[in-house]
Amino acid sequence: MNKQVLIYETAVPLTRERHGQWSVEVGDDYGFSSEVNSVPIMTVEFSRAAGEYPIVLAGADGSVMPVVVLGMRGNENLYVDKQGNWQAKYIPAFIRRYPFVFASSEDGSTLTLCIDEAFAGFNQEGRGEKLFDDQGKPTTYVQKVLSFLQGYQTEFQRTQAFGKQLQDLNLLEAMQAEVTTESGQFLSLTGFSGISRSKLKGLSADALFNMAKNDELELAHLQLYSLQNFDVMQERLSNSSTGTALLKKNGKGHGDE
């Protein structure tokens, strides 16, 4: 799987001096994410995301994060139509937080609220929500954004811990998704991992108990359940409605032992 393409073009710290007269108009246009084929997903989102997206694990060198797969090509999001409408009931928090994001200091001790000035809804005409009031203080809207991002950061740390646990227990295996469209075009997505069902079953009773106690066992089953969404990924391809999809594990087809 290609490295995630960031949706932020010119994210800068939000300040009264620079943005005191600016507003943000956030609507239902998600065209900014039309060329992103995967985004991070937090574990708290698994229960809602698993029914609509394939959830896989991406990363290496001791750090893996769950992501939802949005397309079979590196620059294609099959969940956004040409009008910028999101084509699923649940929208990942990574997408919903745009155009805001936290920037972390080098030592990770400080988080700074930033905004993407390239966002189409960023304006000086007073459209949408003002960022600062007449006294130069952050508006209630900005306070809500801060609260959302603080919650996101907390969940990010929990999700990182889940990924580390999967690695420590050696539960991950390399996977590959393949789709053949109705027109005969073959698409292959690689570079990601998933939880091995056989390895999960082979865990000791103590390890399974600890995973269940920490809700990690439920998360593991949700990740496995979500892989069925690769079967319908081809239905979202513009030139196919009846193609076939295959998920391979270490070179074996989905369901092979």
C-alpha cells in the first residue's frame, strides 16, 4: 500500500495575529480527500467503521497503526464522488478534523493547533465560523475544535498502544488485496498487514484473557470482520459492478489455512 498522502497542504499555527479576521466555512464537500487511498483510524472508531471499510495495519519498525482502506490505487478515494460527497454513513475522524490538526514539538511535550490555509472554506468574508472574537480571543467554535483534537490525540495514543500489543504478541501477517474489474483490469494493493486468525487462536489463555480484559480481543475480531469489505471494494470502482476481489495472506487466498 502506498504511503498515505497527507491532505494538509499549508498547515500553519493558528494565531490571533495571523488569523484574527478569518473564518472557516465547513460544509459537506470532502473533495480535499479525493486522492487519499487510506487514512488512520482510531480503535474507538472500529465498531462503526468495520461495517463499511477494510481495516488493516500499516507501518513498520515497531510502530504500526490501523488504517481504513479507501481505494485500490494510490491516488484514489472510492468513498468520495465527483461532487465531493462522502459515500458512507461513517466518516473517519481523521477526515472530520480537517482543516485543523495538532503539530507536535520535537520532544512531543507541546501540541500546537494548526489550520490548513489551503482549505477552500478558509475565508475573510465572514462565511461560516469566526476563529477569533472582537477581543482577539478564540471563539467557542475554536474551543470545540480544540476539545475534539484533544480527544483525538488521546485516542491516538491508545491506538498506538494497541498496535504495539499486536506486534509484541506476534499476531500480524502480511496481506495483499487483489481486485479484478468487470473490464478485466487487475488491481493489487500491498504493503499492509492484518491480524492472523490462527495466531490469535494460538495465544495462551493468559494472553487472551488480558486482551479481552482490555477490549483488545473485540478490536481484533472487528478488524478481521472488516476485511469482508474488500469483497465490495470493486463495486466502488467506476468501471466495474461485478468484478471479483481476493484477499491474500502470505500468498494464500482468503480462507485458506
